[in-house]
Amino acid sequence: MVRAMEEPEFIKDQRGRKKAVVLSIRQYNELLEDLHDLAVLAERRDEPTTNWEEVKRKLRADGLLRD
């Protein structure tokens, strides 16, 4: 998720209209990560869900969660 950071720099034409934007590498990478997360979410939206109690039970059975 893109956090409040430095402001992006806009490249403008002679009339002052915004034509492009310059982002920091960090902002760019965070946007790419967000885009990837949204793509995964869209691909998986029709998959069945598992309730939290079932997830905890499986994690306990695998030794990955303790009370």
C-alpha cells in the first residue's frame, strides 16, 4: 500500500497541463505490489473461504499456533 511519502513530481507541458509523473523507486515498487495483490485477489475471488476457527485448528494441528 502506498503510504504518505514525498509528493510525486509532475511533468507539465507548455500550458501547465500534467503529462507525466515521476515517482520514487519505493513508491513505484509499492504500487506494483498493490497491483499484484489486487490481481491475486481477483483471481481467487471465487474460491471457497475458510472461517477463522478452522484456520486456527489447522495451524494448531501443524504445530504453527499455540494457545
